[in-house]
Amino acid sequence: MLDLRLYMLQRLSALVMAPLVLGHLALMIYAVQGGISAGEILARTQGSLGWALYYGLFLVAAAIHAAIGLRVILAETLTLRNRPLLDLFTLAVGAVFLMLGLRALHAVTLA
């Protein structure tokens, strides 16, 4: 039952990430085509609550998606029998990804 819930959560996170990634890529291509440098893009997005929410949503979805994916890979390749340990590891990895992402988001968007 837990595997089904994690499967659905991973698919939901992919559903959230897909339009965010496409939007990011489209905006970056548009900006670069318009002659805007990466530094200028960063300068324009700093302090923006909208960009912070946009990338914050992406990083939450990415942390969930990656942690569940790593859990599946470990379970399949190592044939782990200690499921509680695997679940704890998954939570820890997800928390680390989320913490690192929030730190980066704060450094480049809200600083």
C-alpha cells in the first residue's frame, strides 16, 4: 500500500514539475534570444516573491520526486529487506534535497 502511495506521489510531483520546467526553459530561451544575460536575469528575479514561489514549488516537487526515485532504485538493486530503514533513508534524502534547494533559493532569489 505504501508503494502505491509513493508511486502516485512521484507521478503527481512529475505532473507539477513538467509545466514548471517547460516554463523555465521557454523563458530562458526568450530572454537569451532577447540578449539578456544570466546575470541580468538573476538580478531581475532577486527579491521577487513570484519567482520565489515558482522555484520553491519546483524544488519541493523535485525533492519529493528524486527521493522516491532513489528509494525505488535502492529497493530494486539492493533487494533490501529492511523496509523501515529504506523508508527512513528516503525521508532523510528528501529532507536534505529540500534543505539544499531552499538554501539555494534563498541565496539567489530572496537575498
